[in-house]
Amino acid sequence: MIKQYLDFDIALSKALKYANSTYFTEIVNIEDSLERVISSDIVCVKNLPSFNNSAMDGFAIKANDAGKTLKVKKVIFAGDNVEACLSKNECYKIMTGAKVPSDVDTIIPIEDVISFENDEVTINEKVKKGSCLRVKGEEKAVDEILFKKGEEITSSKIAVLASQGITKIKVYKKLSIAVVSTGNELKEPWEFANEDEIYNCNSYALISLLNEKGFDATYTGVVPDSLEDSIIFVKNLASYDVVITTGGISMGDADFVGRAFLENGLETIFHGVNIKPGRPIMMGKMKNTFVMCLPGNPLTAMVNMHLFAIPVLNKIQGCKDIYHDITLAVNKQKFNTKQGRVNVVLGSCDKGEFKVTRNNKYGSGMITVLDESNCIVVTNPERFETKEDEMVRVIKFNCSYLNEQTNIFN
């Protein structure tokens, strides 16, 4: 019987449906919070700004004094706290960031006045009330939401938190992720490998990619190529939130990993996707552990990490933004793809232009083509040709993520 492979978009939707967000939380210092996911809404506790202040070096006046010559009553510097004290035809000279007294409503930059000498300033007739005045709470007011549950902490968010005097925040605990390789032919990079053996590059590549995306992962070793040993090995992975394997799940007689997971109670979400490259991919749940079994070839493993694994991991980690952010680019070189399945095409995107890698002629076992590329294009199963100067949807390897799914097909 011919195996029926699942459509790409259906497979991803099914995986995301079964990917339950974590509910374990912890409190961390803001200096340790970069790339962590907020587990509950954070509200404003101090008005931004916390007092009316000047946006420019200039003169603080009443707007209805426009066109007049005013006497400078006081000079106000940042940090000063001057009470309202102006008489008729008077103003303040004020510096950027200084607190604005309550008896003025407009700031006129020094360069915009008609003249200033002997502590007297002449103001233009045309003045916009409230100009260059930062009003208390105009950016954010007390009890307004600063950041929502599920947002990822960035350096700009840390700046806002620090401006609030917030030094500790509640975040989701980082997922525990096990990365596993398969195959007796594998040698670790520090070991000697003869011409019949290969070095284990998948684990290093996957862990590095996970680190780039803000996840921590542990390399737990190579599964031996025997069913009995595989079953025992897999059983010991049940303490992890997520297990990611490479190899051992195709249709070969010695591919024991999938069977080992099934023997340990794996509920299969799907096994096999109609995609090139990367068809032999399996996902499932082993009680509370989410399992991702990727192909053994480095290129297909990394491609599936970008297309499947990272969005699923984002959801499990509690992120509200899980879907790929699609960039539009102009295709600069015609390339062909195989009809009847989704094709993943490696390429480079720079300054709004996409160029296919090696004319889309490379093997799924190749490694260097990954370094020659910085993005992928996903083609519609009916498409066999992408023409020069045609617009394509690009997923960059270092892309951000959206909270709503968009059409990725070209």
C-alpha cells in the first residue's frame, strides 16, 4: 500500500493544535530576562512621563502671550522643582527634560524665537498651544498595560521596565529540550572518523539554532541502532518538555526511533509530510513530552526546524507570536520545482531581492548550502516554475514571528 503523506499546512496546524503552552512560571531579574516570555500582563506603575516636562531647550510660556516680548523670570534646569510664580508678561527659560510649572502651557525652542537678549525674549505671533510640552502620562498612564502575557522580552522592553522601577518580572520557565541523534555510523567531532563514518553535525546545528531563537537544549547522545536499546533510551527522555531527534524514522529496516517512541506510549500527530526536502518527519506526544522526529540529513533537519519545530516551540513556550513573518522580495533568477508537493527552496534575500541557491540544484544531504543561504521560499504544490522578477514570499532564517498565520505559499 502506498503511504499517503499529509499536506504541509495541515501537518503544521495539527502540530500546533496539540502543542499545549507551558504554565510553569518563575520570577527573574530584568537583567536576566532577555528573550524570556512574559507570563502575565505587566501594568504601568509610574506615569510616563511622571511629570509635565520640556521636550526642548527654550522658553516656557502661556500660549496667549504669543507675539509679545517677555521677561525671563527664572531658568529651570532638569531636576529643578519650580512652583508657579509668573507675573504678567513673564516666562521661564527651560532646559530639555526639566519639570514645567503649572502656570505655563507651551514650550518655544530657542531657535524659534524672534530675539533673546538681556533676559527678554520676543515670541512669534503664531504659536501652537502645547508645543514641545510632554504631558504627564501621555506615553503611558498608571494601570495601563505595558506588555501583554506571551510577549517576548527585548532590550527596548527592558528599558521601559527599568523606567518603571520594575526590577523583577514573572516569566514562563524555559522549556527543557533534549536533542538526540541516531546511527551507529556517527562519530562525535572530537573522535576519529574514517571514510565510512560521518561526524555528528546535526546535534550541534540544532542546539545552535535553538540558542539563536532563545531556547536552551541539551544534547543527550546517540540512540543505538537496536530496538531494545532504543526503547530504554527513549524511556529516559520522558522528563523533558520536548525531545527533538534526527534520523531513524524513515521506512528502513534499521530505523528504530519511531517504533521506540510508540513502545513508550507516543500518540502520533502525523508521520510524513508531502514536502521536498523533509518528507520523513514525525511529531507526537508521549504523555507530557512533545516529540519531534526530524529527518537525518542536515539540510532537511534544519529546514524542518524552521518550518515546523520553531513555531511549535514558540507556542509551547507560551509566546503569542508563533507564525513566520513573511517578507516579500523580487526573484532575481528563474528556478524550477517539482509539482505535486510543497517545495522548500533555499536562497539569499538582500535589499528586497531573492536569489535561489545553486539554481535549486542540491542534495538533501548537503551541508554547505545552508551557510550559503539566509532564507527559504515555500512553493505551492501546483507550481513548477518561478520566473525572474516575480514577487516571492520569503522566510528569513533570522525572521521574527507573528501571532496570526499568513499565507507562506508562492
